[in-house]
Amino acid sequence: MHIATTHKGTDFDAFASLMAVTLIYPETVLILPKTVNPNVKAFLSIHKDVFEDLYTSDDIDPAKVERLIVVDTNNWSRLDRINKLSSKKDLEIFLWDHHVNVGDISATWKCQEEKGATITLMVRELKEKKVSLTPILSTLFFSGLYEDTGNLTFPSTTHEDAYAAAYLLENRADLTVINSFLRPAYGEKQKNILFEMLQSGSRVTINGFNISFSKIEIDGHVEALSVVVLMYRDILNVDAAFGIFVDKVKDKCMVIGRSNIDALNIGSIMRIMGGGGHPGAGSAVVKTSNPSAVEEWIKELIEGNQQASVKVSDLMSFPVLTVPSDTPMKKVADILRNKGCTGLPVVHDDKIIGVISRRDFRKIRSEAKLQAPVKAFMSTDVKTIEPWRTPMQAVRIMVKHDIGRLPVVEDGKILGIITRSDTMAYFYDLLPG
Ligand SMILES: [Mn+2]
């Protein structure tokens, strides 16, 4: 048996490198430490169906392990409860790491070079071997690269990291997805600007949208302003927020918009203003030092905005296969198998009362229990969503509760179902080409 693992508190570089192992060494069992960092956790939660073959150290028998592949660390103490392997004789150890001169793992074979990220070394290998990458994997690898190199700005960044970045973009890594999972730089300067924005902001309602504007003066270029506007929007909990940053010296205004709802497409507003962006975020530079004129212009554009909105009801599947609450588990198992689905809503008198998934069958230890009704095993804590909500709202609920599908419900009745893959298909289809 060949296994691969990485360090505890798994970050994107570590997780990306672990996933890359399966492309370089097929048939390797991946051991994910129990502690992963919050960004990776959110990523995993929404991509669960893609990265389902992950195990913990409890799942393996050390006696059967012939090869151990370690990525992104060179320390036994940083691995999650597999220290017993350190004393095992005849164990082949392969090491992929960008930290040099540290650690106590003596590898049989290693690729250990000082680079900005471990994934850089692995991408180089994948490129040489001409292994094809899916957009999702490229996106994950890019996240690891960006996180460990601070978007290629840390001094540890090498030219090879930049080559790897280019290669991943060539393989359709999605920067929009990456930006939403990596927490970008937020320092003292940004904090002060946010504080000033909160003090000077105004709120209006246009076409039923709650929108906030904040106009402030800045001198020179400030990093990560879009993050500040995002935080400003989050704190005020409005549908959309605009920061209008006046640069008196250069006689221009930098506009940054953030929207929380698909119905208000920032990208299309910004394109009219000479900038660009996507539905959730965008920016433009306007040649004027009068921020009020810019605010008026945005208001006019929103008033006339005919942007079609994408709702949960546009993405959901229907009709929905459901099972009555008195269906025996045996029959539920047959349906799941025959229809190839991982879970089903349970109904009583047309109303949804629970959800049964493949995982629930783990509770069943005896054949006799298979005759029991589904209501005894279903989970009753059902999360649902209304049809008029946005795909992003669906994603938030799925991430928060770590679930893969949401029944779409109106007045207690199921209209359809939206799954993790539906939302993923939607977000990845936003990619041009
Ligand atoms: Mn790393």
C-alpha cells in the first residue's frame, strides 16, 4: 500500500500538493490530517464531490504501508498520528518539499528545492509528464501557489513559481474562485480606510436594492481596496456597496463595487463606466475629482439596469425524486443505487420532513434494520432554500452546514433540488471560453 500525507493545519499549498500526488503516483491513498486551515476547509466543503477519496490516519494499517509520500513538510512531528511509521523498516519514503535544511524525515528519494511553494515543484513535474489538468485542479494548485507566495510577492518567490502560475492559468485556473477562497492582505492602511468609509457612508434604496456609497479621499495607490469594499459591504449587510476613492492630485476617481446578489451585476455597471469586472465585483477609473457626480452616475445606471438575474430556480433540477417516510431502508438503498444519487428528501403528506443520504447507512449494523422505515434514520434537521434566492446564497448555506444538496422549497412543498455540482457548474461556467 502506498500512502501520501502532509502537515497538520493543512494549507492550500499542502492540500494542492497532496492532490498532485495522485496525478504523479496513481494508486496512492491520500491521508488528510484532521486539522485543515479554515480556507481549505471552505474549499473542501464546496468541492466535496470532487475530492472524496480522502482518508485519515485511522483508516490505514501501518503494517501494510510500503511507501509513504510526504509533501510540504519534512518533519515527523507535523504529520498527523503516523509517527509509528518513522521506525518502520524497509519503508520507502518520497519527499516533495520547498523547505530546505529543516526536518527529520530521511527520504529514500526526494525533490526538495527552495521555491515559493511545494506545488511549484509538482506542477513542473506534471508539465514535464504532460499530465492534463482539470480547471478545478488548476484552480486548487493556483490557490496553493498564491497562498504560499503572497500572490507571487513574497521574497521567497522564484521564477519557477511564476512559470507554474502561468502554466496553471493556461490550464484554466479560475482567479474568481481563488479570490473568494484566499483571504487577501488586510493591514493598518486598509483598516483606516474601512473606518473612514464606515463614518462617511450613505445608504439608499434603488429598485428595491439596498445600496451603500462611500466617498473618501486617498493619496496614491492603496493595495487591496476591493477587499476593504467587500468588508464594508459585509459589515453594512447591504446588497451592494460602492467605494468612490478620490485622487485629487491625479484628478480621478477610482470606483470599486461589490454586490452580494446576482440581480445587481457590478461588472456590467463598471463596463459602462469604462472599467470591468464580474457580477460580484468590479472597478473603474473615472476622469473626474467630483465623487458626487460619480455616485449619481452609478445610481442612474442601477435604476436603468436590466441585468437578468440568475436564481436558484434556474439551476435546480426537478421534478425531485422523494421517498415517503414509511419506506423501508432496504428499498431506499435500492433507489439510491438504481438512480445513482447520494441522497433523497423524505416526505410526508407532500411536505419535506427529512433527508436520507448514503452516509446514514453507516448507522445500520444488522440486516434486520434494513426493514425499518426511513424516518428512523433520516436526518430531520433539513436545510432548504427558496427558489428566488441566488446561487451564492445556496453556496453559503451548503458551506455553513456542510451539505451537498438543498431542497428548493416554497410553502413547505418541494419544487426542486440544487446540488453542490449545480452551483459549481454555474460558477465555473462564468469563465470565459
Ligand atoms: Mn508550503
